[in-house]
Amino acid sequence: MSTFVLALALMLVIEGILPLVAPALWRDMFRRVMELKDGQIRFFGLASIAIGLALAWLAS
């Protein structure tokens, strides 16, 4: 369980870098995401899951 918490903490740190360093770019990115269709957002979600699983498999 501690590995999961550590992974979650690292994800939050990485996710927080862009809004901290470039808030205007982060806001613009969200505007662009809001213009995407549901299918496109689902594809990016699926791709993120697949890449994450592949990285976890390679690391183990």
C-alpha cells in the first residue's frame, strides 16, 4: 500500500508542476480539452492507461 501512496504522491507533484510554472498555459490547455469530443477524451484516457501499464510492466 505504501508504494501506491508514493505513486499517487508523485503523480500529484507532476500534475502540479504546470499550473505552478505556467498557469496561463495550463488554463489554455483546459480550454482546448473542453473543445474535444467525448470520444477523443476517452482515447487519451485509454492511451494514458496503456502507457502507464506498459511502464509498470517494464519496471517490474
